[in-house]
Amino acid sequence: MEKEKKQQPVRPVHQVRLPFGGSLLRASVWRHQNGKEAPRFNVTFTRTYLEKDGKTWAYTEFFRRDDLLGIARAAEVAHAWIVDKDGKEAKDDE
């Protein structure tokens, strides 16, 4: 009987965290690998904030008008990380 392999939780390979307007904006970079093809990276965005009770932290994938410049900055930093990572992985394959 084969041992069952425990699946490791899938986690982002990189995160950009920016405090912004009383919230924490986060860009999470996910790596996807299909066989021997070059990896692809996707990015998701979240906003962490305090609930009205002032004690409970919550998160959302919806953004207010004033969050958008922060999201743009987080996207820029995530993009730079992905470009740097792609370049390093390409050199490793040579």
C-alpha cells in the first residue's frame, strides 16, 4: 500500500505589502509551472483593514477609489519582482 502524500499548502512565492490609508494593501505573486515550460506568474490583490469594532482584522478583494494608487504601486513592485525572477530563471536554464 502506497503512502499518501500530504499536499503542501499552496502559498505565494512573493508578497508586496504596502500600508496605505489605514489599510494594508497586498499583492501576492503565484508561480505556476506546467511541465518543462517556463513558469508563469499571476498576481492577486487584497486589502486588509480593521472592522468597525476596532479589534477584528478582515480582508477584501474590493478596493475603494483612494486605494487604487496604492494598488498601482503594489502592481509595479510585483511586476519588477517577476521580471527580475524571469531573468534569473532564464539564466539558470542556459
